[in-house]
Amino acid sequence: MSNDRDTAAPQRLVLMNPGPVITDDRVRSALAGPDMCHREPEFSALMTRVRDKVTRVAGGDERHTSVVLTGSGTSAVEAAIGSAVPDGGGLLVLDNGHYGERFAHIAAAYGIRAHRLEHGWATPLDLAAVERALVADPALTHVGVVHQETSSGMLNDVAAVTRIAHAHGREVIVDAVSSIGAERVSLAGDGVDWLAGSANKCLEGAPGLAFVSAAKAAFEGLGTTPKRGYYLDLHRHYLAQEKAVAPAFTPGIPAYYAFDAALDLALAEGWEARHERYTALARRLRAGLEELGLEILLPPEQRAAGLTAVRIPEGIGYAELHRGLRAQGFVIYSAQERLARDFFRLSTMGRMTQADVDRFLEVLAGLLPSQN
């Protein structure tokens, strides 16, 4: 007779994919907020609270504001590129992974001229090459850079890129989708011009909302530029949210409830403490992986706190590894494109615990041919 305790699926599903993440009970409970019309004062107040908190999380001050979009993090990156780069302008794309490469794909879709500075996946940015590219082509008005390159787990030096760009009179668009909330990035402190982020990664909200944060004057300035899109036109959203205090289109109201709660938690904890919490989990995870004889893609000084890329062990394929771990309550993530054959990815974002990490390592060891 089978033991029900052995055959039942694990009650806790540990999401080790890099977003959506395990959320706090208070965030999940907020999703069940009351039905609301988005044209009523109650939603205007909720939207305004969320925008203010997002701006604070992004390191903004009284000069800055944020526009919240109903969409994934990609929608925010696309909105920033399509709205900020003017006609006749150009985008210097700093490409050292899948999401850097995505800048170039978005620019091409909008007919924006882009110069792609390819470093190679999982390769640190060459800051001297960035400066040379800007000097060589004065028509490049913007620089696009990913803060945490989720394809590899590499943390790029956004502050240094911003200093170089500003020294040459250029603006910077930062994809902070996988970093904001747990890595240092600041509108006021670093001078970032346009910051794109998501609710459902290091900010530990629910999927469905993204945002772009920038100076109020920068949003106002978009009113003089031709429109390339409609739904992702940042100036349209800015006018609606800032002037009319209403959304331009029907928003994801439950995700707003959850994001409001998640932002309260993020502000109370602070990015430094959240960074330390994620880092402690990552160190525990990485030490255990190395004890099992597994190879981590990046050297320690290049790794972000929230993600670790690991070489697939010999003698087992990714599909088998995923299946075995999923059966024990863990979701892992394949690497992308050119890294997919050899690597998989493990996140330490969200409300993961040390006990989760320890149990993961124990289950993983049981699946490895080298340990059996």
C-alpha cells in the first residue's frame, strides 16, 4: 500500500526561476482586494501611491516621477526606447547577453538607428569601448544598458556607463527589470535618465505591471517628439497619470493592489537589506553547488545577488533535471539561446528561505549521477 505522504505533490512550490517570484502572504492577500472602477477616485489614489513609491524605490527625488504600465518588464523597456530616442537620434546598445541584444531588436522594430557594441555573452562591459563608440558617432543620442543581465546573472556597472554617457552629452536607458529592489541603481544618485522596471522580480510584486521612471522634465519633453506607438507612448501615459490622475487605458487593478503592498515591504526593508538577504541565499546556494562539483558560469565579482547560472551536470539532461526537481517542488529555468545547451539558471529572488536552499541542494544531489 502506497504512502500518501510520499506520493503527494509538495505543498510549497519554490520558484527558482528569475521571476515571477515567491511573494509575501501580504502581497498575495492584496490581490483579493475589492472590485474597483479605474475611473473612480479610489483608483486614482491607489495609482498615485504606487507611482510615488516606485519613484522612491528607483532613487528619485522631487524632480522625478514614474509611469506605471500594465504589461511585463519588456513593455517598459520598449516604451522607454520607442518614446525617448528622437527622430534622427540613435541608440548605442551595450550587448553582453540576451537582454542587451533585445535593445537592438526593439530599436529595429521602431526603425531607430542602433549601433550594437557586442561584447559577447557573459563578458564584462568594456567601458573604454563605450566611450570610443560615443566619440566616433555623435548622432548616437542614447545608450541602452542592462543592469542585471538575466541570461548570465552578470551585473553591469550602470553608474560608470552613465558617467561616460553624460560626459559626452548622451542619455542612458537602463533595463533594471531584474535588479531594482535588490541592487544599487538610482535616478538621483547615478543620474540615470530612463529606468525601466518590473513589479514581479526583486520588488516581489505580482506579474502584470511594469514602470518607467525619469525626470518630470524628461517626460514633459516627450510632448515635442513624434509618436512612434500608441499603447506604449510614454507621453500619453504621463499626461494621463500626472495631469488627469487617471490611467490612459484599463489597468491591471489586482496587480496594483499587490504592488502597493509589495512596495511597502520593499521600502521598509530597503534595497541594501534585501541585497544582503538575496546575497546570503546566493552564497549558500553557490557553496552547495560547488561542493557537488558543479561549475558556476561567472566569477564571484561579476555575479548579481539574484541569479546564478550553472553548468548542466554530466550524465543528465536539462529536461530530466527539471522534471526531477519539479516533482520535489522546485522550478528551475533553462538558460537562453547560446547558453541553453550547457547551462541552467537558479534565482535567489523573492521570499525564498535558507531551508528552501538546503532542501534544493539535497534534492539536486539525489538526482546527480556523480552523487549516486
